[in-house]
Amino acid sequence: MKAVILAAGISSRLRPLTDITPKCLLKLGQKSILERTIDNLIDHAIEELIIVTGYLEEKIRSFIDITYPSLKVTFIYNEIYDATNNIYSLWLIKDYTQDTDILLMDSDIIFDRRIVELLLISGPGNYLAVRSDHVLGEEEMKVIAKEDNQVTKIGKGIDPQLAAGESIGIEKFEAGFLEVLFEKLYHRVVTEGRVNDFYEAAFQDAIDDGQKLYAMDVGDYRCIEIDTAEDIEKAEKMIAKYIDKQPPTPLY
């Protein structure tokens, strides 16, 4: 299995913090967001990574070279990172994930490392991690699922009252699902030029074509997407709250 980390965005909502530092390299506590993610993956024996870069990509490359010199990392550069959304970054990995399962994640999430374990031990199938423990609004990427947790709808436009929870931006996909997903990505990105869609739109296309995708509820395992200075403050408190507890083994 390979891990794919999408880290191309400009993160304008975090300026001036991101004027000279890509969001994934912002520090929370003693480690950057990206360092926490990679340490999590290594702890789960995932040591082959694909990282899609864009904004300030040389800083991400330098950080990886210095911090993880023995880690097998393939860098893919999104040359039009300032004019595209994450669907385009996902499309760029198509030639690097042939016949393999992947763990896909955004690069701006602080999350309990046990979430990765939940996905890895889920068994055969395709899963996305979902939070169901908070009130949803318009901004969250919402999910509707059947009683067996099979996802029927995913998108921001879903009525919060109908949603089973929020997709947090971490997914496990098998090779067969990826084959269909890249067909859908080709149609959206290449044929229709819809490079500013969210990649979940292609997930929905695959679901509509009969592919099965299941929601994996993360329960009380905490996670937060970092988009604003307020999110950073919340994440720092979340991490500090755990560090003050015993045992000292980090969860983030």
C-alpha cells in the first residue's frame, strides 16, 4: 500500500502565516502538520509515499530530504496549483498508483493516529473516514450512507439533517476502485476541464457507476482540518490536552 498526500494548495486563508511557509509545514507544538502525518504513517508500516506539491514545493522537498532521508517518496508537481482544486492534484497521481491500494489524505489534517489503524484493519473494500460527533453546517464535506454504511451521496451541498457525518479527508481505496475513479477523473478534468471541483465529485461519479464506498465512523478519535488561525488554536489545544494525560505515547 502507498500513501498519497495532497499538498499543493496556497492556503490564502492562513496568510501571513503561509506567505513563506506551505501550510503543511506550519508547526503545531513541536512538529509540523506534515511531520505528524508522516510519523503516523511510518508507525503503521507505510513507508512509500506520493506527495503532490505546488505552492512553495521546494520547501516541502527540502523538509522531506532532511527529516526523512531514507523514506521512499515520489514527488509530483502540480504546475497549475494556483488555478486548480484538489481534484486536479488527485488526477496527477494516475501513473504512480497502478495495481496498488492507496491511503489518500489531505496534508492539512491533525488527526488521532488510530484513525489510520481503523482504515487499515477494515478489511476488503473502500472506506472514507467520517466524523459523526458534531453538528454539521454548509462548509463540511457531508456524507449520506445506508444502514450498512455504504455511501450513497457525498458533497458539501447535502442537507446537514440528512447526513451521517463529515468526511474528514482520509480514505482507503483498492486498486479496482481507483481504476474506475481515474476514468471519472479523466472525464471531469480532461474532457470537461473541471479542474476546480472537489475530488469528492469524482467519488460520487464512481458511486453512481456502481462502485461501493463505505463510511468508517471514527467515533471519539479527534481530528481537525487546518484552514484558519482559529483552527490552529483549536488543534494546539487538542494536542496539548492529550499530552497532559497518561500514558505519554502520542496520538497525534
